[in-house]
Amino acid sequence: MEERDGRTGGFRKDTVDRLLRLHFRDGRTRVNADAQLLVAELLKVFVREAAARAARQAQAEDLKKVDTEQLEKVLPQLVCNSQPELHGSRVRM
């Protein structure tokens, strides 16, 4: 995981920071650089997986180009598969 030109894992640092802050209850919560790098890496993996699944969906539909329609079809699978859970109950941030 590298940091280049203010980007972490391919995402701008401020983008990662804003996404994280959407879920913080306390506005004073701080995120260190290592945590930003880790979240950026997770975002990169999520985006690549979404793109790969959308491409497979387009192939299954005999399409030569991936459109938002294929992405919309596979996103529920990704969101459901990536929800943090512990023994059936959700983990709170």
C-alpha cells in the first residue's frame, strides 16, 4: 500500500477521509495515515470486484460493453457480502 501524490490506494486522501467520516458519530474522531491507507486498499478491492462481476454479468447477457445496468445487478451481492456481522448481529462503528 503506497501513497502517491496525495492518493492512497488510487483514491484521494480527502475522498477516503470523507467516506470514513460519513459513519463517525463524533466529529472529533481522527484517522491516522495507516488507517486511511487500509481503507483505500479495501475500497480498491471493492471497486475491482464490482467491475469484474459487472463484466461477467455483461458476458452472461452476451454484451460487449459493461453498462450501469450490469453494475446495478451485481451491487446487491457485494453490499450483502460485505456487511460486517458478528454472530448474526451487526457491528456498530
